[in-house]
Amino acid sequence: MWLVIVSFAAAIVTALWYAIDDDGKYKLSFLSLVLWGTTIMVFVDHLIGYLAEGGEFLEITGDAALLGIVLIIVALVIWEIVLLVYDPKRKLLDIKTH
């Protein structure tokens, strides 16, 4: 389930990046890259687990859904930190000067 959730989030952010963030101001490309990297990592984890142990490829439980949501939250927190460092609207500079 977490593979599906993270893949869906990556696809949505990539579409938003192409549609909205033309100048790269909001670093949606970075968020997209983080989410696609996570998707590939989770896919490889599922594939190796399936090949080594068998069983289900996709785990559909509440814990798996919660893990997918937590992974998205972590990606968003990392993206927010990058935005704070980059400060695209120069809001932090205004706070320091006033």
C-alpha cells in the first residue's frame, strides 16, 4: 500500500511541477525527485522481499497505509527545509531587516 501511496504522490507532484513551477521558484522539482527516489526504493524493497520470501507483493493493511503517509510527510518536511533555506519570496530577509 505504501508503494501505491508514494507513487501516487510522486505522480501528482510531477504534474504540478510541469504545470505550475515553470521557473523553479518553489522547488517542486526537488520534491518530485525525492518522491520518485522513494518510490524506486520502495519498489525495490517490495520486489526483493517478494522474490526472497514470496507472499504478497503489495501489503494492504492499515500499518502499510500509515507508513505511506509518514513517508510523504517526511518528504514534505525535507522540502519545507529546502524552501526555508532557499526562501523564494525573500520573507526571511524581511524579518531580519525589520
